[in-house]
Amino acid sequence: MPASLRCLTVLFLFMLLAAVAAAQAGPAPLRVGVAGLTHTHVHGLLGREKRGDIEIVGIAEPNHELALRFTKEHGLSMALVYPTLEEMIAKTKPQAVTAFGSIYEHLAVVKACAPRGIHVMVEKPLAVSLDHARQMQALAQQYHIHLLTNYETTWYGSNRRAYQLVDQDKAIGDIRKMVAHDGHQGPKEIGVNKEFLDWLTDPVQNGGGALTDFGCYGADIMTWLMHGERPLSVTAITLHIKPEVYPKVDDDATILLTYPKAQGIIQGSWNWPYARKDLEIYGQTGAVFALDRSHLRVRLKESEPAEDVTAPAPPAPYDDPFAYLAAVIKGQAPEDVLSALSTNMVVVEILDAARQSAKEGKTIYLKK
């Protein structure tokens, strides 16, 4: 065999073996950058078990001590950390960025990422104000990126089972009333770290207190249940029960949403005696309560007793926000309504109206 032919044969075999190895290894993980570490939900990403679907390629955090503390806790290298988002993006070229700074900083993250075609997932809520949300929406649409919002409750099997019973099975008739309870004893009371507490209790960086922090959960789920419909009106009452602890922001909020044939009541508080994220849905003939992540209480008729139901965890990738992020960007799963931009534009509109209502002491009617 001529030498040239032998070289071609060897090259062909090498390429074939490389192709087989790549196929066996599966698809490459999504390259993910982290924008900020001051939101302690970031531990869910940094400490996540390796599923082969994402790779953290860089972290943007100017607070060196905070970065050192968190990377050490999770066994990560400080070589991943950059002082600015711009440098992290330039050096690591992520396909997606997850925002774990203050809510006010979400806009800056989208401004940095969207023109580069980098997809973004932010922690709830989407934005600190409707003005910020509209700027973010415009950038996402202009540059054709996914802009997703992550809520813990999106991944609850109980909520998905409740939705199936109410919306798909029509088990309780049309929705008449929804009640969401979300919150805990208070961020300081449960011991969040100083970096998180500093902005969480800042009316500029967080857009409010308990109203923003926990009002968004109910607004998201109710918008989902109402198929994206905007409420007719928003009425809110906030309380300042612990001004000595939270001098700048509300620590308790009740928000009333009206729809043509239904009401939504959102109770977000830093004054619950224990942590809770639960939901009540009342229909024409029955009710469904999502009690926690996996348990429901269902009463379909007045003549029937309530039944306790255990809901299975959602199937992958809807069991984990970062598996979901990778699947959406790779075209392996559609955007989920709970995290979608359209839904979360309504959520921010509700929160904006709630702040205005509480401040002015009147019902706010949304423009058609």
C-alpha cells in the first residue's frame, strides 16, 4: 500500500474513532456563566449534582471574599471568578448566563448578554419595575434570546398536578378563587447572609420587601392558571410590622386580583410562623389545595370527603431549573409557561400596580 494511502487510511480511522467517541459521550454540556453571587439561591447551582447537561465556565463577582467563601464551600476553583460580567463573558464565552444578583441588576445582565446572543435566566421576579421589564423584553426580542425567570415553585410536582386537575381534567369546574400563601419568618430571622440581606431589604435593589420577594410567586401561578390573562384590577395592602428590623421596606403584603369571573388573593409575608409556599384553587364544584412541593388535598364535590394525594416529581427536564435551561436552549424542550417572558411581564405589571395601590391606598385598574 502506498504511503500516501496508508496516511489517508489512518486519518480516516482516527476521524471515525473520534466520531464514535463523541457520539458515546453525548451532547456537549451547556456553557453557563454566573452573574453575581449575592442571591443565595445560587447555592442551588453551585452545589448541583453533575448531570452532564451544564458546565459552569465563569462567575462574575466583584466581592472577592464572597466569591472565595462560596467557591470553597462547593469545591470550585477561584480561577472561574472574574471581577466583572463583561470580562467573564469575553474570557469564557458562555451560551447562557444565570443572574444571581439583586433584582435591579437583572436589566444590566440582559443588556450585556442579549447583543451577544447569550440567553439569560434570572431569579424571580423578572425585574424590579415594569420599566426595567419592558427594556429587557425589547432586548430579548431584538436579539432573539430566551429570557427565563426561575421560581422554586415551578418545579413542584404538586402545582403541576393541581394544574392538570383544574385545567386539563376540568375536575372542579371554572376557577372562582385562588389563594396563594408564600413566605417565612423573615430573611433576617431565618439567617440569610449579609450580602443577600443588604439588597433584599433595599427598596431600590429589590423593588420592595415581602411584596416583591413573595408576592411574585402567587402572581406567577395565577397568571399561569388564568392562561396569561391580565387582571382587571389590583388592590394591595402592605404592613410594616417590624420597622426596627426592616426600616426601609414592607414586611407583609396582601394583593387582591380581580378577573371577570374570578379572584386571586396573594399573601406574601416575612411574618409567617413557619416557611410556606402553598396554593388553594376553588372552582364551581370543588377545590384543590397544593400543600407543599409534593402533597395535595383534593375535594371534587361537596358530597365527597377530601382526599390527600401525593404528586410525583415532574419528569426531566422539568424537575430542575438548570436542566430545563439547557433543554430549552438546545431545542429539546419548549419554554414552560411559568418561566416564560410573556407570563412574567404580567407578573411585574401586577407587582408594579400592587406597589402603587399600597402607596396610594386605592385600587389600580390596569389599562386594556
